[in-house]
Amino acid sequence: MDIIGGNFLEGIAEVLNLALTIYLYIIVARAIISWVSPSPYNPIVQFLYRVTEPVLMYARRIIPPIGGTLDLSPLVVIAVIYFLKTFLVQSIADLATRF
């Protein structure tokens, strides 16, 4: 039974790590695309905005844009993602090895 529990936790850690990595790349893509002022009708741009805007809007409440134009919310989200990958994912993986 311990092997199953350990493997289950290891699987959760891996899936969470993958999901956080994919979301990190999506945040980076959104930040890069925002530099070139893309067409809002492009389906890729619409997807990036739909997926990232709820999280970035929450980060903007914590750190509003500086001078009205410099938006640091992607950096805040990237820092939180790295924290979650280092703390949460690694803690779950360490717990899995103890089983």
C-alpha cells in the first residue's frame, strides 16, 4: 500500500510540475506578444489573454502598473510559479519518497 501511495504522490508532483511549466511558458508568450501590439482578433492572442488575464489581473491588484505603462504582473506571476515549483512540487516529491 505504501508503494501505491508514494507513486500516487510522485505522479501528482510530476503533473503539477508540468502544469506550472506550461503556464510559465504561456505567461512568457503573453508578455512577449504584448510588446508588439498584436491583433486582438488573432485566435492565439485571444487564447493567451483568456488563459492569463485572471491571474495577471489579481497580480496587478498587488502591484499596479508603474507610471501607468510598466506592467510588472508577469514577473510577479513568474516568481510565484517558481516558488510553487520549488516549495510545493518538491515537498510533494519528497513526501512521495518517504512512502
